[in-house]
Amino acid sequence: MKSVKIENVSKKFGHIHGVKDLDLHIKSGEFFTFLGPSGCGKTTTLRMIAGFYYPTDGKILFDDFDVTRLQPNKRNIGMVFQNYALFPHMTVDENIAFGLQVRKFSKAEIKQKVDRIRGLVHLSQYGNRKINELSGGQQQRVALARALVIEPDILLLDEPLSNLDAKLREETRVEIKRIQSELGVTTIYVTHDQMEAMSMSDRIMVMENGNVRQIGTPQEIYNRPSNRFVADFIGETNLIEATIDAINGNDIQVKTASGLILTGRKQQSSPTLTHMIGDKVFISIRPESIHEGTGENTLTGKITFVEFTGISVNYIVECLDFSLKVMIINMNGQFKKIGEEITLTIAQDSLYFLGE
Amino acid sequence: MEKTHHSSSEGNAWTRLTSANWFVYILVAPLFLVLFAYVVYPFYQTFKESFSGDDALSNYKNFFNIASPANIEALWTSIYISAISVICCAIVGVTMAFLLERYNFPGRRILSVLVLVPMALPPLVGVLSFTFLYGDSGIFPRAFQHLFGLEQVPFSLKGIWGVIVVHTFTMYTYFYLTASAAIKGLDPALEEAATSLGAGRIRVWTKVILPMLTPSIVASSLLVFMISMASYTAPLMFGVERTMTMQIYLSRTNGNLDMAATQSMILSFVSITFLIVMRWYQNRRNYQNLSKGISVHRSEVSSRSMKIMATIASFIGTLILILPILVLILISFSVDGAWKTQILPTDYTLDHYQALFTDERTWRPIWNSIQMGIVATFGNILFGVAAAYAMVRLNFKGKTLLDILIMVPWALPGTVVAVNLIAAFSTENIFAFNQVLVGTFWILPLAYFIRHLPLVFRSTSASLVQLDQSIEEASRSLGATWWYSFRRIVLPLTFTGILAGTLLALVQSFGEFVASILIYSTSTIPLSVAIFQKLYSFKFGTACAYGVLQICLILIVLIISEKLSKGSAGSAI
């Protein structure tokens, strides 16, 4: 297993920056995810690691070996493509064996390795099937087996689940994670789906417009986003503009435009934030951390939208100068109607402060 | 791991080279070199020659000289014939398409199969069978003469109208193909919608159906016009000397090379203009039907009298379509020289077919054409596949130029291609490895190669476009070199496309006549020229046996490509 170092890498397409000044160190054996909306540069970065693009600037190293301009076939990577890119004129076994044949393994070795990996992805009975005789999920597993059988130093997965339906996606997600931890291969995973990213990754890099917005563990990224983009992109949140009104030891008091005062904790703010009275800040409040009733930070508002999802009731509540998304766990099957007043409380620990 | 370190440090220079931005230009340079050497340079030589009179423009002045109007007349006649051909082909082709796509009548099935027969006739063979059937001493005029006891044949196909009839017969298929594709895609719901809004039958036609068909009709018109301008065989056989292609042929055989060059330039100008207009039009037209899963219903012809009429009409249609082939087969069994004024040949023999494969002198042209066709087609495969790959997969400046340079030889009349080659290769030059090519074996394969450049290219790029790029990347990521991926992934997956184009190129080379007649050398006479010569020494039997052989070959190829690509092979034509 190798580590991947990306040093100051930029990629330009014409005059447009696909990726800008990217610095990154992916540890050996790590499950690392590039997360971001389409066009953010995540696939571009992956393709540079694979060798399908060469960076305009900067270096890419596998361990300490410079691969920046090495051809893709010399990198010993395994890659799973979004559309699987299985060879349609070959059977399942022929597809899996392809990389081994390139590496000039003997027939016996190839057979043994193919059989083993086919078992690992639960396709033992399907060796002689043609690709078009397989379901989407099975094709997905063939693609994974084909990439893994060559024992790659690095496994690259480019939105591998996006062509599967919701149920299968969840199953396959668990499966990929299981196989990855069993083999311990360094894995780079590209997705725009935050659920996938959160549930599978050791660490996540959130990207936007070719720039890195945050790198961290799923918990860090969800609980301590370093900027508004990450806070908004990961999970759902309410972002409210306010100014710092007073600081008392650990407590911060902020004031919204309409004069509403909310109190939070100093340590619950992004590392870049300087705490000066009069500074403009954004408060991020997760919908699930708002509760009905009174307590810390009590406020009232009028319900303008109700949505019953089974597990929870989602409201949109119009307060003085902002509206709040609120998610309340369905306990007794009772909920309010549009137009009714509601009183809400937000724990001080649940306010998270962000800079511009 | 160690292995990777080793090979990459060793291959550093190579890696640097292949990863450089300009490396792609090294890859495409050979393609441009071939096009430059065998398309641009010969064309330029003709261009130069056309200005080599007493003063630079003297040839052009002579061409447009009112005092000796032969050339202007030829240009006019060519345009006139082409325009009428377009109109006739459009009427026949679109009508056929409508009848076969929209109506059900007795005989529809057989007619819809036979409607494409004209495509299986090589140009020379097609004209040949028409003169046997409807010419001055043809079977039909003679039959009517005998029937009514007339002194002279009551009618016969000759002159300009002969050319137009042959054009109509051989070229209406272009209209038929595009129109029937358009009609198939025409949602009946549109007509129903128009009717429900109160439109009458005529209004539905003029306001809905015809506008929808316009793109396909315009595209076919341009194509047929271009091919008619380049037509050489029909004017030759019907003795219409005042057409551009015939004038070039005559100037060339009279040794007036300057004039031949000038005439070629003017004809090329017309052809290339049409090519450009056609490309431009194809890019901008786009009437996509919005509805999916169109089910076309054919109206049943129901009334009794209409049924009888339809039966008779489709019988006549079938007859017209199949007679050219039947007459060739019939005459191929006739004894040479025994058929004089009778309606049909009287004595029959199998000798001609036997001679094809046993008599050295009869077999020779077949063998020549096989050899030259294979050489040319081999070149077409190499070039076509490489060019298609470059066009579809590589990114470089000059793509449009490459595309145009490949299409130009296809738009150029065969006569012009021949004149260009004569201009370029009757002296030693570097592109011919310092040899004189004219008069050798190699000049004809070269001509075939150039004329059929786009065939393999187009069918290959069509299947490459369908091949997802990530499949190739997958192979590379698994450690395969470019060449290994190409062999094991790209080639097998585009094989049918390549084969379809290859077979087409092979067949076309095997029947090529227009360029051959100008540049063949007596030591390597191709099949088509042999047919022509047999005809002029009244060996009709042998000529027709050759023709039947060609048709069989074409039919085999058409069937194979139909099987391979489920009907899409025809798009390469």
C-alpha cells in the first residue's frame, strides 16, 4: 500500500482552472474521499492521480516516487469507473483476468486469483457470463474485482455507485467498505453524495470550484465546518447572519438584524474566526438541534411549511427576519399545521459560528 | 514496486517526449503527410498546369471564350443534366418512399426489397444493361418494331435523355433512403393533430409533411447534383460529348493537358462548393421528432379497382428494377457475334463463364482488379483507422482541415482525380519515391486509395464514437500499454465498423471505371476497362459475364455488411 502526496498541483483547461494549488497527503491504507458538487475538480484530481491528465503545475508522488508524468499503465492503480467501463466483448472472467494477462501471470495463477476475487465480490457463479447478461449491481462488482485483482497500490473509485438504484447503492456501499478494510488498500473515492462520503471515509476533502474548502474526518467536517460552503453543503443547516454583541468568558452573544439576541459558546466556532465585538458572523444551526418548547435561546415563529417524513416532521418557521428549517423527531404522531405559532429552543452548544 | 522504478527511470526521455503537449502532432503528422502528398500536391499540380498557357489566364480565357463555345456548352449541359436528374430522382425516390412506408398493397414486400437493386449495379454495368434493354438496338425498341412491323425502332434511349434516365434509375436511391428514414421518423400524431385542428388533406401535406421532409430532400438534392456533375460513364455510353467530364477525357486523349487541367479545376470548383454547402447544411438542419416510440401504420389499399391498379403498378416496378440484372445474365450466356437484329439472342453457351476462370487472357483483368483493389483497400484500412482514431480520440489543432482533406477526394469527380494524378506523377517525385508512377501498376491502386479514402474512415469513426472512452482508460489503468489496449479492446469492438467500410472500399475499387479509363496501363488492365473494351469489340457475352461477376460480389458484400451492422453500413456511401 502506498501513500499519495499531491504537492501544489494545478490543472488548467485553456484558461480555466480545473484544480488550483492543491496540497494533500493521503496516508497509506486510508479511505479518502473527494466530495463536492459537479465541476468542483474532484474527478480532475482523480484523473491526475490515475495519469489520464497531467498537471499543469506541481507534483504527484506515490510514497516518495514521482509519478507526475508517468503513463497510467505504469502506476499500478486499480480504477472503477462511473459507468464501470467493462469490456463488452469479454466474459466476467476475461474482464477480471485482463490486468493479470497484461502482467504476464501464468494461466494457473490467473485462474486461482480470478476465482478468489470473484468469491470476494460474491460472483462465484457468474464467471462465464457475458457483461450484458449482468444486472447493474453485478456489473459494478465485476468492475471492482477487475480493479482489485491486480493488487493495486492505490484503488481509485469514480462515483461508482451513481448508476445504481437507492437500495442497491446502500448495499454496495457497505460491500465496498468491507472489501476495502479487508484488503487495506489505499482508496480514493470520488462522490457528490455526502451520505456516501460520511459513512465510508476515514477523511474527506470538500472541494468547490477547483479549490479545497476543508479536509478532515467526517465528524470534523459535519460538526466543525471551517466555512459557510462546507456547513451548507454537508447536511442541512440554517445560516443566519449576525453581529457579535458581547463576549463573557466562554459565552458569545450575537444579535441578528431584527435585534434578536442568541447566545453560544466560544469554542463552537470555526478556527479562522477572530472574536471581536462588532464582527459580522454567520450562525450555523442544524435543523435537528432545534427543539419545541422553552429553554436556552427561546424564540417564536409562524409555521409556513409542514412535511411529514415518517421518522420526523420538518417545519419551516418564519421568525422575525429569517426562516428556520426545523426537524422534530416523530414521537407521538402529533404535529402542527401551517399558520400556527410555534415556540422553539436552541441549546447554546448547538450554535456554531462561522466567518465570512 | 522495484520494477516500476526501474522502467520509468530508464524510459524518462521517452516519457518526457510522450507527455509533451506537441507529441500529438508527431502522431498525426503521417496522416497529414499522406493527404498532402496524394491529395493536395496532385491538386496543386493541376492547378499550376491550368495556368501554364501563353499568359497565366489564357486557358481560362479559352474556356469562357464565346467564339468557341464547346466548353461553356459542356458546363451548361452538365449543369442542365444534373438539375433535371435531381428533379427526376426526387420525384421517383420520394414517391417510392411514401408508397412503401405508408401504404400496404399487393406486391409491397417484393418491391421494398428490390427498390435498392440499383445500388448493386456498378456504374458501367448499369449503363450497359440499359443500352441492351432500351438503346438503339435494344430489346424493347426492337420488340415493338417487330410487333408493329415498323421500318425503324419506334423509340430508343439516347443522348441527354438517355443519360438522365440512367441517372434517375441509379441515383433515386439516395432520395429513397433519406426520405424513407425521414418518413419513418415522422410521427403520425403530427398529421392527426393537424387533421384534428381542421386541416384538409392538401393542407396537411403542404404545411406539415413536406416541411418535415425538406431537410432530407435538400441534402439528397445536393448529393445527387454533385454525383451527376461527376458522372462520366453515362455520357460516354450515350455519346453525349458536351459534358465537363467528357471534355476532360477528350482534352486529355487529344494531348491538350493544359485544357484538361483547366476544365478539371472548374469542375472541382463546382464539386467542392457543393460539398461545402452540403456539410454546412447537414450541420444546421435538425428536425428532431419529440415523441418517442413512433408506430407507423400503413394505410391499406382497399377498393377493388385500386387493388388491381396497385398490383399492375408494382408488377411493372418490379420488372423495371430487376430487368437490368436479368438482361445481363441472359446476354452473358449468349454466343458472341450471333446476336444481330433479333429481339433476343438466339444461341446460348456457358463458354464465357468457363473462360472467366480458365482462359488466361479473360482471367487476367479480374486478377488485376483483385490485386489492385486489395492493395488500395489495405491502404484505406491503415489510413482510415488511424485517421478515425485521431479524429475521435485525439485533441489537436487542424481537425477540421483533416476532415475536409479526407472528404475532398470523395467529392472530386473520378476524372479529376485521374487528371490530378497524371499532373503529379508523370514525372519522378519524392512522394513516389523518385519513380514515375503513371504507366505502372501502382497508379491505379493509388487512385482507388484516394477515391475511397472516406469509406473506412467514416464507418470506423462511427463505431469509435459509440465506444466509450472510459473503456480504453480502464484498460490503461489495468496496466495495458496503448498498443495492447488498441489490439485487445479497440480493434475487437470496432471490428464490424472497420469491416463494413473495408468491404465497401474493396467492392468499389473492384468496379472503379471513371478514373481507371484515364490512367490504366496496358499491362494491368482493370476489370471495368476490360468490360468497356469487350463491348467495343462486340464481345457482349464476355462483357456481361464480367458484369454479372461484379454484381455477385457486390451482393455478397451488401449482405455481409447488412448482417454485420444491421443496416447502418449503407451510411458510409
